[in-house]
Amino acid sequence: MPRLLLIADDTTARPLTPALSVAAGFQLQVRARLAEAHTALAAGAFDAVLLAPARADMEALHDTAVARAAAPNLPLVVVLPAESDAATRQKFSTAGADLVPPPPVDAAALAATLQRLTGASPSPPPARPPTYAGSGTPFPAAGGSGTPFAPPSGPAFASALEVLRDFSPVLGVSLDWRQLTQQFVLKLREVIGVARIAVFVDLPGGPEAEAETGRLVCAAAAGLPRDLLGCVELTRHGGIGQRVTRRGQVLRAAEPDATAEGGQIRREFELLGCEVALPVNDRERALGVALLGGRVTGGGVH
């Protein structure tokens, strides 16, 4: 699924986003300013750029030139305000835009043009994600039969207390899911010694919100540039997100993959600098994906 970067303020972006949604075949990222996505754009995180400035001024011309310099080979479309004339559109074409359609621009026609430029195709209505049966031994019921409770003691208990002290920062933020996930990621990185780790999960709102968009947003990360992560999402409709959440299995970047989505999977691994993707499950379904990359001591993740 092509990744489309839309640079526009909220007022300008609002009428465009419905036509550029997952249903139209795009994974859309919206930013108010080009500077917020420049790192990700230069790193190759997108397949096309759409600039929709509120004014056809020198700042908008500068953004067009900067976007072209950051991504010389990407389709770059600029949608100007209704009062812009042919001479103004020519200035933006000279600055690097591949297409500056005359206003007013129809959102559906714009989406069709971007589909041709990027090879996107409308997506069918998403199916409900698969579920995976949970496992594990249940806790004994209160009052049930079994060995009478005895207070724990000895070296094993002391070790457990030490682990509890290590995880006290996690317990302190247990009511904030983002902080809780970030603390867990930092601790996991310390334990397994990886250079990079990122966890992508469903948007808040549960399966209904996920089923509508398929977006997997970065909940926590370590060892990766923050401005890059702010512009990168995975999706259940393609790439790593689709493969891992659908199969519920570990996916390695080094595995040969000749399928149509193999190129997108390799690109996402390279963009994030990771080598392994693992499913993040609860007892019933896949919540998202965790990506790990390289050990701090050198060598790969196995």
C-alpha cells in the first residue's frame, strides 16, 4: 500500500483526507509543516508527496523545492488555493512539482491521479482480523483444593523482589498505556541487549477502530529517531503488519520473499533498521507488531 505524505493545515487537509484513505489504496500521513516529516521523507518513508498550502507564497514555494530535493524521484503534487493563476502554478512547477492542477481541484479526481502515479488500487472492505487462542495455566480458584499457601522465602524470593524493584517504574505508570509500553520497551531493550526496538499497536478504540483503518501506530520505541517514528506507521493491509498479524509468526528480514508484498516488507525493515518482527498478542487476537534490530554488542537478532 503506497505511503502518501500530505502537507497541509487542518482546514485544507480535512476535505482531502476522506478521498485519500485506506479505501482509496493509500497509507496517509498528514503533517502541518514539511519540517515535521523531512527526516522521514529523505529516508524514503513515502511513495508520493502532496502539498496543499493555504497560501501560494514564498514559504510554499520553498517547501516545494525542499521536498523535491529531499525526494528527487517521488511524485510531487501541489494543490494551490482557488485564486491561484496559471503564472503562479508555473512557478511551483519550476520549483519541482510534477503536477499543479488548476483549481478548483476535485478530491476524487486528485485521488485517481495519485493512484496512477503510485500504482495504488482501492482496497476492499477489510475483514475482521484473525484471532489466536490464548495459552497458559489458569490460577487456582480461591478456596480450591491444593497445597496450603505458605509465605515465600529463600533466594528465589529475594530474586523476585529484585525484579519487582527493577520494574517499579513500570508499575508507577500502569494507568497510562503509552508510558507503560515505553517503560516496558526500555526494560526489554536492557534485558535482551538490542540496539533498536519499536512496538506498533492498534489505535485506541479496540477492534472496531482497527477494522476501519487497519493502522498500527508506534506506541513506544528505543534507539530510533523520534521524528522518523512520527511519520512511520504499519498497517494490517500490507507489509510487515499484514504478514505478522495474519500469520501470528515471527518474521525475519533475511528470509527470502518472492511475493508481491515482499518488497514492501523489505523496505519497512530497512527504513526502521530492524531485523525481526514478532506478533504482539493478547489471549484472543493480534494487537500489533514488535520490531527488533541488531544487538548493541554487534551481530543479528535470532
